[in-house]
Amino acid sequence: MPVKLAHAAARAAMRAAVALSVPVAALAGCTAAPPPATPAHTGAAAAFPTRVCGHAVLQSPYHYAGRPGRYRSGQPGLPTYGTPRSDFPAATAGVVLPAGKHSFSSFQLAPHTVYYLLPGTHVGSFQANADDAFVGGWSDGTSSVLSGAYSGYPWAIDSNSSAGNQPGVTIEYLTIEKFQPNANAAAVNQSGNTNWTFRYNTVTLNAPGAGIIAGASNVLKENCLTLNGQYGFQSSATDPWGRDSLTGGPYNIRITGNEISYNDTCDFEGLLSNRAIGWHNHNPVPEQYRNSHCGTVVPDGNEGGFKLWQTDGVTIKDNYIHHNWGPGIWTDTDNANTTYTGNTIMDNDGEAIIEEISYNFAITGNYLANNGWAEGLSNPGFPTPAIYVSQSGSDTAFGGVPGCPERSCAGQGAYPRQSVISGNTFVNNSGSVLLWQNSDRFCSAGFDAVCTLVKGPAGPFTIRSCKSNLRSATIHATTYTPQRTGVPAADWWNGCLWWTANVKVTKNVIDFDPAVVPHCTRKDWPTCGGGGIFAEYSIAPPYNHPGGWVILSQVTFFENDSFSDNVYNGPSTFYAWNQGNGENPVSWADWTGKVSRGDRCSSAGAHASGACSGPFGQDSGSDYNRATVPSPPSPSGSR
């Protein structure tokens, strides 16, 4: 669970005042044809990226519509199998399944088998075995639909977890809909089996949980994940297999070319308020998108396009992520080595990307537009950025968190020395980039069930060892050099806290026009357009000694976090040092002024008042043009 002070409780809000104008059939009704992706927001020019939902890439090349039963590879209109150049080389048999109501337990299915679901609607569920394939067809305008029919099926395709991991399953060219996974569960691969491939599927209208669980070495390619109750998918370790030796969760995951939209129809985001614009317990999900099969949902702040938990080695590339309630992408809790590149992320209620208490990331070459409008309005006193880095980065204090150690991760990116946010295009988001440090969120604080991933002289830091030793931790209040204390003697100060460290924000273009962003005024939303780097005064030992200001100065001046060579078009604002800094937003001159000309907010007056104007030494080589641009770039990069 995220801890963002008031920020955590605020999760959307803009959707009533800027209600989506997309017509959609009643959610409890017919099979979802995904709604057209016309944005309700009007900020960016509409040269959209390649779409998946409702488009030809989802149409199966297999057209067989004849009798069910076993078939030999090579029969016209059916997937081939069993030879190196066939569709499914590892399979040894093929079976055609009729439409209708039927479910199959694992003992009723055979491993290494291609199951072709005839065009039509199949109601029921499957327990897959190793190297099975579940393939849909297309004939005379009819596709293959696997439906739970909202009749109590919690999942569509999974394995028999009591039989252990069932790797190598492929699911393609199916519409998977109307299953009823619980909150934080999913309709597909709930057991987190390894080496599963999902491609060319529509996963929709599943509630109240998510569409898919992505396990270790899973691939999600060119799927439409839309209108699910909580997430399009999530990645987390739900069973003993497929766990990374470093993070404890799934590893080597590739998310490529998917369209992920309109998820969290059950409103795990929670009700939102903004007195200035008349919101009180406002449901951010417009009525036409609410799923009547959600049941009673307790909002818990886990929602959005998708979420990663304790993953290692994940590539998120060339996806179109839009109109989700909550953030587009949320990487939360001890993830490591995540690559985000080439994605188009637009019109999400919350941030485009959140990196939270995690390590080693690269966010490059993405297009981010119109994100965070709802969440920003619902929490107007805290900057809501397009990219929110919360206690994450490349922590090198103990030698760094290494790349993914599993052999299958060989092609994944690794960023142990520096995390980077570079080459991205921002257009009319709620804010730009925020590097945030929670001064009171540490291993033994009670917020999290895990500890940091760094290793001290006696091995990994743990909740138990931090609880025993952290109160002895100290730091030099001028040099910010930690002291070795406790038993065993170690740097408990740094080792028990997730750090926003070694993050480089460079060569991005930030276009921001407050006239385009609804209610972006000092009265309704004073932090609209904000970014920067800051923390809050600590109240918990030892981080409140010698004063609650220590973490503020450490993260702002001593953790090698930097902004440089960016271009700002429009009146973006900057927040520095202290969340409650009376000088915030600081001027461009103070934001960029050389630190050598200041005192690093070290005066007694700054410590007592919480106010400091810097200078902060950021955005070296950057351009700041207060005037807005008349035509911000579209996803294609043109103006």
C-alpha cells in the first residue's frame, strides 16, 4: 500500500466534471466491443498510436468451424503443432472444443495439447497443464468467446495449483469476459504459472478483480485489456514457484504492444472530494462504466491500468495505456530493473507512472498526456506529477541492487548505478516529475511487510533487524555521513529506508498549458503543474534526530538526484526541500541557482520555519519558456 500522506487517500475525481463522452453498452449486457478511444480531455492533438481493442490484430487467422474432436496437424483452418516450424512445436495433440457450457479440470485435459475453441460462446473454465495452448477462431464474423457469464466462475484459465507449476501455456485469439475473480485476484493465471504467453486476446468485463496475473517469464503481447474491475493485469507471486532470488516475486516479464484501458470500473480508487469545485464523496467512475457485478468493494488504493509487485527484470514497451481510473502504470514495493520505453500513456485519472519503494529503472521515450487531472484535483495541496518517484532509484550505498540474477533475465535491462527519466514528452499533465522521499516510511515502521533490498555487512536488512537496531542509527548533520551502530555494526540509517537516490531527469520536453487542464487555478488546484524534489519533516526516530529536517536536506542535496537539459514550455512550477516549504513553489532562479551560493537549507531559521528558497542547483542546461506552445506534440511526435 502506498503511503503518500493526503496523497494516498486522493485517487481520482476529475471524471464527473470532465465525464468521458464515450458511449458504451451497459456493462452487465452483451460481450464488450471495447469503447472507441476518443479522449474526453482535449489537450493533445489526436494522432493516436496503433490500437489493439476492436482491431484486426485480434482476429484469429484460424477459421475452422466444423465438427469437434481430435485433429491432426495440417488440417485446414486449424493451428499446426508438433514440428519445429509449426504454430505450437511443443504440442503433441490437437483437440477441437464445441461452443456451449463446459468446464475442464486438469485431469480431463492433457499436457502438450492445442485446444481450439470453436467460434461461438464457451461458458466455463479450464485447468491448464504444461505446454497447453488455448486458441480461438474466427468464422463468418463470429469469434471465440470464453465467458463466465457472471455465473460464479472466479477464473477462466488457470492451473491446478496442487499439482505444481504448469509452465509453457499459450492463450491467443480469445475474448475472455465476465468472470468474477476476487479483489487482488485475476480471471487468468491466478496461480502465477511461469512461461505463459498471452497474445491477441480481449480480456474484459471481469470483476471485481483483474484480468490477468503475469508470472515469471510471462509475455503479454498485443492484447486488449479493458473494462476490468480492478486492473487490466497485475504481476505478483501468488504461489511458491517463479520467485526471484532477490525480490521474491516474478521475474523476466515482457509487456509489449498492448492496449490497456478503462480499468478499475469497481472503483478501488475510492470516493473523492474537492470542496472548491463542489466534490464530496464523488465516484470517479462515470455511471455508464460501473459494473453491477462488483459487489461490495473496499477501496484500498490498488487500481489502475496495471500494477507490479516485487518483480525483477520487466520490460514495458510500446503499449497504449489510457483512460484508466487510477494510475496508468504502478510499480510498487521492492521491484527492480524495470524498463519503460515507447509507451503512449494518456488520460488516466492518476499519474502516468508511479515508481514506489523500488529500485533501478529507466523511463525513456514515452509520450505522456492529460494524466493525473482527477487525482490532482482530489488532492490539490500535494503536487500530482505525470511521473511520480516515491522512495525509488538506484541505491548505491551498499554496492547497489544488482540486475536480475535469473538466467532467463539475460535480455532485460539493469540499472544498478543510476535510474533515468529521459527523452519523454509530457503534454498537459497534472504535473511533470516529482522525486519524493517519505521520511517516516522505513522497514520497521509498520507500513510494509517487506524490507529494503540492499545488503549490509551481515546480509540483507530485515524488518526484525531494523526494529532491533534502527533507534541507534545516527548521521552527521553537516556531511550527511551515516555512522555504524548496533549489533552487528552497520549503517542502519540508510539500510532500513528506501531511498530516492541516483535518479537523473534529463532531456525531456514538458509542455504545460493550464488553460487546457480543467480547474488548474490557484483557487481550485494550487499545485497544478508541479514537479520537483522534496520530503516531509520526520516525526519518527531516528529520522527526527537531530531534527525532522535531516531527511529533507539529505534527499535534496546529498543523494545525487538531478534534473538537467530539459525543455519546459508553459508555466510549470517547482517544489523543493520540504513538503510544507513556505517558499514553494520556488522560483526558476532559486530552483536552478548554484548550490555553492547557498547553505543547503542548513540555517537554524530554515529548520525552525520549514521554509527555504535554496538555491537548489537543479535543471542545469534546461530551457524554461513560460509561454505555452500553440500546438503541443501528438503521440506521433508531430506538432
